[in-house]
Amino acid sequence: MKYQSDIIIVGGGLAGIITAYELLDSGKKILIVERDHEDNFGGLARWAFGGMLFVDTPHQRRMGIRDSYEIAREDWFSFAQFDNEEYWGKKWAEQYLHLCTDHGYHFLRKHNINFFPVLNFPERGLYVHGNSLPRFHMVWGTGWHLVYEFINRLKNHPKKENLEILFQHRVFDILVENQVIKGVNGKKENSHEEFEALAEQVVIATGGINGSIERVKENWYKPWGKPPETILNGAHYYALGDLHDATTRINGNVVNLDKQWNYAVGIRHYAPRVHDHGLSLVPMKSTMWVNYEGKRFAPMPLVTPYDTRFLVERICQEPVKYSWQILNAKIAYKEFSISGSEHNVNMRDRNFWKFIYGMLIKGGKELVDKIADRCEDVIMADSLDELVAKMNALTGSNHVKKEYIESAAIKYDAEIKRGPKYFQDEQLIRLAQLRKYIGDRVRTCKFQQILDPDAKPLIAIRSFILSRKSMGGIQTNLHSQVLTIPGQDGSQGAIEGLYAVGEAAGFGGGGIHGYRSLEGTFLGGCVINARVAAAHIKGGTLA
């Protein structure tokens, strides 16, 4: 089977959809080649919570937040800890910050995308300085609304006849003749019939490699030693790196695959779509975080929202690389949350009053009970003896020691009884600080004791590392053009007619985040570098 077009976009996630939307008014024929079913058009973004980092926006100003490019750049470069030799990642970071508000925030607002009035404040930094100010703008409607708004705009575009979408088509190779891009080829998913699609320009928008746990482990950050035995899959199941490999075969440069944004609190999905499918819990601030034996992490207790990479690294320093959250029902009903659109229905469906009622009054009992009933990693018990017995039964070991948990909880609770004036525990000091910001206060318990008899049942949550996002990928210049593998003299050139956007490009340049993300730059990166690519294909630039 053969197809002919002017521009081929491989991948139907957010970056691919935005690229197609931006190109439709050019009058050129556009072909999207997507491996998944039509029902799943939109990729992982449909399941995302939908936060995006923007700088100096009306939302920030209404909250009295005075942000700027200069402050954001200082935060970004500090948190990223770029390698000295990193060039394009740094350039893309600066470009993102220059473009994100005009060509991200205001662009989306013009397209019926609004944001929740209170901003989240993640990744503030622990030992490395992070976000100085709240910048995490949550899409009102989550990633679900974001994706479907642009799908509908594709379907109703005045030039929609110029767009063709092939679902269940998997691309394996990029066609090149005399160093000129000719198109792609692959196989249909349902029949394995081969196909060829020809075009002068190809845009790679296929996501990263984190849907393959094998590749995650192969590219594990070496200074951390061996990867955990169990890593849950929280990435898109087709983010397998097929087009990374195809790019390498035609002398395109793929970099920084050991730089990954994985999460520390993954639990098994109760209705898995792939092997070891995981859910990403939003780490609760008031839980007592312990290792596989029940020892509280020390000397720095694990607490969010400061440095996700530190959480993952610290857990992976243990002989057995998973952890436990120890808490009680009162903490869980106030703070338990699962990232993404699937379990934030009121926000996804943009039901403001139900969302506020659920957050401030009703609490999360319904979700906690559902997950406790359906997920093996969540354990409830009326006593510490029972809890520890169930924890050891779940793992098939006697690793967890009651005395470790009990001793740590007694000390923690005693400090709470003494009151905030006398806090010396680092977690409690940070909780006192966090509660000063409204975005944290409404979702954080007020110094809740773990062993409080009036807050039972006790809860233990087994937490695995969860594979999520690739921060490395196909290296691109500031026009989203794919760059060649450097020659012996270090020189590189752009492969004419070949672009990479979204996670496939490491969200920009093959490494826009360095080692850490300020968060909100993943979906935001998909929007920005997709628009950059489309502008260059049309012969212009984003001003």
C-alpha cells in the first residue's frame, strides 16, 4: 500500500496533533500515521493531569506572583544541572522560556483552554534550587479536554480535506535517498501488510522510550547502580523508541536517553492495559516514608514537592529498591490523589462546584476505598501488628520490622504533640512552610499524628518506581529540525525535511531539562516545539 502527501507526521499525540493543526492552514496535504486505535487518538496527553509551566501570566499576577524570564531561567538552569557540554538543551530551555507565555499560554487561551485559578507549586528544590514561584498552570478539564479541543479543531478545520489520518499503522523506517527525506514505511497493525508513505517532509512525534521497561533499564543512569527489579509502566505503551532507532540508522543524533523523569510513588493499576501498568500517586506530604524494612529514610526524610529526582535516587540507594508510605485514614482522605485525568473526574469534566466540594468538604474517602479494595499495593489494618503482618505477606518476606515503624512513628507523633514552635523534624518544618501557600494548605493535613487512634485504620502503600517520561531523545536545533551525528570535528548539520517534536525530541533539543524538570514543561514542551516546527515548515518562525 502506498500513500502520498506533502507532510507526514508520525504519531498522534499532543505534539503531532498541534503540528497538524498549525500546518493545515498552509494548504499542504498532511498525513498523520498513528499506531494506536482511533479511540486512543491523543496519546498519553489524554490521561495527563494537564499542568503546564508558563511565566508571568495573568493567572500568576492575579495571585500576586511577580515572575519573569530572568527568574525562571535562573531556576531552570539551577535545577537542570546541565552537563557542561550540553548545547542544544540549554538553547531550547531559553527558547521555551521566551516563547511559552505568548505561544503557549495565550495561544491555548485563544483556543478555549482555560486554567484553574490556583497554581500548583512543585519542584521547589531540596539540595538544588528549583522553582522560586508557582508556575504550574493546571488545564481546567485536564489533558483530556486539551486533547479533545484540538482533535475537534482538526475535524472542523476549514481545510480538513487536506488531512488524512491512518490509524493502526506502525512506522519502522524513515526513507532517504541521496540524503533527501522521501517518507516512511512500516506495517499495518491488524494485517501486518507493509505500507509506504511518501512526502518531502517528515515530523517525528512518537513519544519517548519509557513505554519499554527493557529500554528504561538499558539506559538506567549508571551512577545509581542497577535499576530496580520492578519498575511500573506509567508511560504510553507505544513509546518504544522505534523512530529513535530509525533516526539513528539515517545518521540522526539521539542523545541523553539516561536522563529520565520517573516517579517515586507508583502502584499497580487495578485494571492494567499493559504488563506492570502503574498509577502515579501524587506523593502525600503527611505520610511517613519508609524503606523496604520499615526504616524511615534518613538523615533527610522523603517529602514532596521539592525534588522528584532526589526521591527516586534515594530509594534506589537501598538494597531493595521500593518503599512504603505509612499513614492513616485521616491523612489519606485529605491528601490521597492519583495523577491524571482518569481519577480526577470532576476536574476532567470541568464541574467546578463538585470539584471544590470534593476537595474542601467531601474529601477522598471514595477514591481511597476504591483503590484499597482493588489494588494489592494498598493495605489497611486496625493495628500496627496487623499492618506489618499484611505488608510482609504481600511481599512474601519478613523484611518489614514493626519496631522500625513504631519507633519512628512515636518520635514523629511526639514532636507534633509538642507543637510547631518546637519542630526539629525536617518533614514537619517543611509541612509548616508548605501550609503557608494556599495551593498546598487546602490539600495538606494539619500536623496529623500517624498512630492517632481516632484516625484509623492504619494504611501502608507499597510504592514502586514508575517509568514516565524520556528527557533525552532525538537532537534538534531551534527550528525542531533533526541534527546529524557529530563528525570527527564535532560539526553537525540539520537533516533537511526531518523534524522531531514532543517527547521524541526530549521535549526540545534532545535534552531541554538536563537532569531535572521544573514540571509543566512536558505538555508545554509539546505545544511549543510543535508550533516551532510547523512555523519553520511554513517558512517562518514564532516571533
